[in-house]
Amino acid sequence: MLKSLNFKFFVCMILSFLFICSMGLSEKRKLVIWHAYAGQDSKVALARKWIDSFKEANPDIEIEEVALEHSSYKIKLNTAMAAGNLPDVFYALPGGTLDEFVNSGLIYPLTKDLNENNWKNDFLESALDRVTVNEDIYAVPIDIDTVQIWYNKKIFEKYNLKTPKTLEELFTVCDFLKSKGIIPISLGNKDFWAGPFWFHYFMLRFDKSGIIQGYLRNDPNYSFNTEEAINSFKLIQDMVKRNYFPMGINSMTETESDMLFFNGMAAMTMDGTWQLGQNLAAGKDFECGYFEFPKIANSKGDQSDVIAGVAACFAISNKCQNKDDAILFLKHITSLDMAKEYVKLRKTLECVKGAVTEETADPLLYLVNKNTIEKANNLDPFYDTAMPPKAMQVYYDTIQSIYDLSIKPEEAVKKIDKAIKYSVNRN
């Protein structure tokens, strides 16, 4: 009798163990994914394409998704970084921000995975360079953005205006537009990052490319504490005083700025190639053109230089428990099919080879790639994302002060120079 009870007990234990195991096997594996593809229709559509197609191909992997607009996302991600508690897979900015994550030991290196089965060869080499820290690759690059001046073609055609090739011609066009009651250049700098484009381009024309990289090397030949930087800020303030921009730009969002551009109240705007995606909100009657940033006579900078760089990347947390699944997700979103969808939906350039074609790209985007990117002698990465994060907010705040005329250019260049040097040497 005792042997029979023991046998039954043993059988029950085995069955219980098998039941628990089967429950465990049936449970979905989970990935927590954070990204900043929210707010704009093209961003939302892209995120849905990525996530839904991945779920369909991998029904055994559960996705917990957090999607926020860019400004809110940066705050949330920085808070998570400070707590050392990053999500499994997350959107990040290459340059100083990514470097800080790496130096804090929070990111999983992808070099080994990228070398397997030639995955690395799918990407533009220059794009991988932007996500490489200390000879290891820590993220997959997603897109390349370049900054241009975009213009309302109907306004230019109505007044028989030619696209300006020089700064003097740009100012002449702006003065004419003002005389017709049209805001020459729309600009929304509430979220900080749009206003600096003007400073960056003036610096490329007056001085040279590679200034942030020079700071990171502690090279004294690269600095913002120069006459060229002072003159760049003076030009911006001159444009403000001439009323070339709308009133209250530091309290205006990019979406509000776009509305001025789309409805014909403003004739031009300076923005990245993502502007082409945003133009979809303007309707079919809106016709957009672009021109390269004007040349400045008697300046030492290479007048062909362009602001361009990897604008986004995705990384994996070192604490991720399902790294194989995380790698699978990164391979999915950087596959050629998904990269082509990115170009179609976001109207911007991709880091995956073969994604930008006449079939996938907006006609204007294809021209930007062919006539501007391929012909530029230097592609200079965005100042803000390239510099150390601790200096970025000083840079943003100082440039906002330039636009509201509350700081002198001479003081502004010293503040930015000091903040970057302090951050570089502290890191």
C-alpha cells in the first residue's frame, strides 16, 4: 500500500513538473522597445509597419512598445539611463549621446553579430562609423538626414523669384517677400533643435567642417570661440532684426512653423530631408522645391559642405534578457524591404544600401541625394547630437537667447566653448 502511494505521488510530481514546463514553454518571450516615432503621421505609419510585421513573423515574441514624440522621449531615455535601467531595444541619437551610454557600460556591443553572415555589409560604411565607439559598433544606423532650404514653388513662381545662390541674393529675396506681406522664412525653435541649423551652416561657410570632432580630440584648431562664430551669430541676429523670421520663434513648434509654410504665409523654411514627409500634411496642391545653402563670398569654408549625418539608430541594453530576439528585431527593421518602406514613408535617406532608388524615393529626395549629398566635399554631422549631452542644453539655451536677442554673440561663443570643453574633459 505504501509503495503504491509513493508511486502515485511520484507520478503526480512528474505530471506537475511537465505541466509547469509546458506552461513555461507556451509563454511568449518579451521585448520592451522604446522609440520616438510618434506624433507625425509618417512616423506612426513606419512604427506600425515595423512592429506589426515583426509580430506577424514572430508570434511567439511579445512586444511592449513605448512611443513618444522626440522631446519627451529624450527626457524619458535620459532618466532611464541615469537609473541604469534601459529598455531592451531603444532608439538613440548617434554621437555624444550614444557615446555616453557606451561609456556608462549600458549598451551591448553589436560588432560580433554584425560580422556574422555579412550583416555589416548591408550598411553604408560611413553610417556605421557614426555608431562606432572605441572600435566597437554599438547600434544599427537607421537614416541619414541632410538639411536644406525648402521653398514654396507657387510663391516663387508667382513673383518670378529665382532661388538664391549667394547670401546677398537670399537677403534680397527676403526683403522682397516682406514687401508683399509674406514671412520670408518660417522657423519654430520651441524644441531647440531647428534654430541651430542656421548657425551650423554659417559656420560651414565662414570656417570649416569637423568642429565638434576637433573638440572631442582636444584639438585647439577647432573652436566656437572665434570671429567666425561671432559673425555667424551676428548674422542670425541681423536676420531677426530684419524680421525674416516669424515672431515668437522660441515658443513656436515645428508643426506650427510648418503650418505657416504650408498655407503660404511663409515662403521658405530650413529643415532636414524629413520635411518631405511632413509636406504630406499640406495637401496635394502644395508644391515644394529646395536649394542648397547659399555661398558666402570671401569666406574660407568649403562652400559645398552640407549638414548631414546619421539621425537615428537603435541599440540593445546590456541588461536585455533576450538578446537573440533583440538582434532579430534589429535585423528585421534594417532589412532591405523595411529600409525601402522607410524611404517611401518617411521621405528621407536610409543607411541600408540599395534602399534609395528612383522607385522608392520622392523625386525631390532623389535629387537631393544625387545633386547635393553626392557632390558635397564634406558631410558635417549635426552639432547638437555630435557634442557631449551635458553641453547640448547649454548650446540649445544659448542659441535660443541669440534668437530672442538677449545675449551678445561674443558672450554666446564663450558659453558654448566653455560647456563643450568642460564636458569633453570631464568625460
